[in-house]
Amino acid sequence: MNKINVTLDPAKPQQMLQACPAYRPSPLALHEVAGHQVWIKDETDRMGLGAFKAMGGVYAVAELLMRETGLTENDLTSDAGRAAASHVTFVCASAGNHGMAVAAGARLFGAACRIHLADTVPKDFVQRLRAKGSEVVRSGATYEESIAAAIKDAEESGAVHLADGSWPGYTEPPRLVMEGYTVIAQEMRDSFASSGQWPTHVYLQAGVGGLAGAMAYMIRTNWAVQPEIIVVEPDAAPCLQHSARAGEMVTVDGPVSNMGRLDCKTPSLLAYEILSKAANRYVTISDTEALRGVEVSATLGIASTPSGAAGLAALVQDLEAGTSPDMRPLVILSEGGVDDA
């Protein structure tokens, strides 16, 4: 694999998150799927927020607050720290889970928060975000339109823009988000190193690619045994696959997918840079196939969504097609059930 130029430091978020009372490693266990033993990393109840995004947003809020206010890590949760943070507002667009993580981090440290959601984001997220003390603004019909609204908001209001996607000229806040995600890969590495049982294949679902990029970075950087990395996208939004083929970032067109947290038409620059060097192959799944992943997840006793179970759906396709019968695969169930009502 080619050298990865992006730099992520897992030690910093690991130290900070381990000091958080809500932090604990998420479950990693073997399950039987289609007659095969499959490693499943269950992120559906991560830090009580229901998704892996908690690892990135909370850490990034803390890091950016320290830079904005001059606070130290020890000061963040003090009365003086919260007073200083109260003058800072974070703004972002979200398909749901990133907004929850940013809102949770802002509330934890005393900052304000405003989240822009596209019309397609379930009402459940609106209610949950407001319960975290965040202001919620419906901004446009698509995720891309909500991003544009968040950028404009930050420019006009002076708020700190904390996106989970990156583009030329905007990389540091999303790099911090991805750095927070590296703790997930560290947890898995520690478990595999202890047992001596490493996966041969890793299925990583991707929207803009933050999770997939962070996991791939860590796998290629410090896992003792190197698996095949498969990036899984909705067939309505294969932006990373098309970008890899083109050799540059491209925006794709497509219908709205039931994989709402993965239905992103433009990749993150940082994720593209990592995955274009680290991934072995890209696959797409349909909305119907994603629902099959939800069904399989339910048989394992884990409630997820088409977005959260997309990697599992792609694995099931490969297993049923007879691909690599001796594989020891790993998938990440990245979010718990979401009420679309």
C-alpha cells in the first residue's frame, strides 16, 4: 500500500476519552452469520449517544475549545472553563449522529451549539438534539445544502464550524473528528493482539468516509496483521469509489437512499486521501440489501439501521456468493435504531 500522508494521533483522544465517565470500550464479539464466524464491533450504544460519532464530535469540541479559549484539558469542566466556553458556539451540518456528538460535547463543556439538518433527517434527531440543548435549523432538501447553510452561518455569526467532512482549505476540525474515531480501532487492535485472532477482511461503510478513513488509517499504521479493506457505499452515493477511479475527488448524482447517514454525494478530502491508498476494493449495496443487513443484525440481538448495518449487508452478499470461504471478517455496526417518524 502507498504511504498515507494524513496524520492522526490516537494517543490524544484515548487519553481524553478515558478520563470521561461515560467512556468504555464498545463490545467486540464473534457472531455466526450465514454459517461463518464474524467479528462484530457494536457501536450502537456508544457513550449513550447511539453511534460511533460520539468518539469524534466530543473530542473535537474539547480540542477546539482549548484552542479558542486558551483553556487546558484540566480546566475544561471547571466553573471557569464552562464560563469561558459559554461564549463559544459550534455550528455544523449533520445527517443526525455527528450533530448529536457535537451537541453532547458542547453541553458537556458549557458551549452553545447550532445544528443544520436537511429535510430528509428523521424527526427523532431533532428531538434528541434539542434535548441536548442544541438549536436545530432545517436547512435545505439535501445534506449538501445543509453543509452550505452551516458554512454561511459560521461565516456570518463567527461560530466555530465543526464539520465531519473536509475539503480544500478546511481540514483541521474534521481531522480532529477522525482522530477521535481512532480510539475504536485501538480498542479492536488491543483485543485482537490479546487473543491472537485477527480478521482477514474488514468491511467499512462510508458516507463522506470519516469512519472508514480513520479505521483504514489505523489498520495500515499499527495493526500487526493486515486484512483486506472493503469500503461499502450506497449505490445511490458511491462518491469514494468514483473518486478512487478518477484519481481525484468527484461529486456523484443519485436518488435519496434509505441509508441516510451514508447518502453523501461528495467525499471528505481527508478520507479520500487515506482510502485511495489504504482500501483494497469498493462495493455498493442497494436500499433493499441494506434492509437485509438490518434483518441479519436483528437476528444477532442488535438493533441497527440501513446505514449502521451497511457493512454487514455487504458481507452477507459476499458470504452467500461463496466469496473467500476461509475468511474471518470484521464489521462495525455503527449506529442503533432510529425512529424516522
